[in-house]
Amino acid sequence: MKKFIITMASALVLAGCVSPDQRIANCTAKGVSYDTCYLSEQLRQQSINNASLSAAYANAASAKEKASKHAHHN
């Protein structure tokens, strides 16, 4: 499982090395309309933002839970 997570993280980092403009250019080079490629890029960025936000909420909830457990031990 750890190897899978490292592989996925590496893939995400490498995927981030291409600019949005380059991804759109690559998409249109395949014959897809600019509007469709642009929309796809916007959805990609939104999904990354949503994943980041979910992770932040999960981290905050975990921190709050740990803090309340520690408060009961004092």
C-alpha cells in the first residue's frame, strides 16, 4: 500500500510539471475543440482544489479530535 501511495504521489507531481496552457495545447493537438479542452482543464483544477480542501478538513477534524482527547487527560 505504501508503494502505491508513493507511486501515485510521484505521478501527481510529474503531472503538475505541465502548465495548463500546455495541457490545453496537447488536447487541441488531438483534434478536440478548444472549448472542450479548456473545460476539461477547469474541471481538473477544480478537482485538485476539492481534494486539497477535503484533506484540509480531514486534517482539521483529526487535530480537533486529538486536542479534545488530550483535554480529557489533563
